[in-house]
Amino acid sequence: MGIVEALIEQARRLPRADRQRVVEAVEDSLVEDTTIAPGTAEGPYERSLALAGTMHTAFTDVSTDKYKHLAAVYASQTDDV
């Protein structure tokens, strides 16, 4: 079992109040690790804005392959001319 899984398992055994403290500590540490100075973002999206750009996903969508899709569209248009 990895370190993260072990921590999660231990956190599950904690009383609710202690689990909440762990969650708050983790959230605070994530915000502090960003390059955005604390207090520069405001409102209900402060935490999300502070984390923007700090994570990565392997998920691809149309915008990831936009040039491939655009090439297909333009190629089909030039064939008709």
C-alpha cells in the first residue's frame, strides 16, 4: 500500500471533527503552494483560481486535437472546389 493510501485509510478512522481538520489542513497547504499571492483572488472561486494551472490531466478533447480536426474540415472543402 502506498503512502497516500495509508494516510487515507488512517484518516477514515478518525472522528468527524478530526477528519475535517485534516481536510482543512490539506486545502490550506494546496493554496499556499500556488504562485498566486494569498488574498489576491476574492469571492467564492478563490480556492479554484488559486489552484488554476497547478494540475494536469491526460484527458484530451477536441481543442487538444483542433489542428487535426481543422485540417480534415479544410481538406474536405478544397476537394469540393
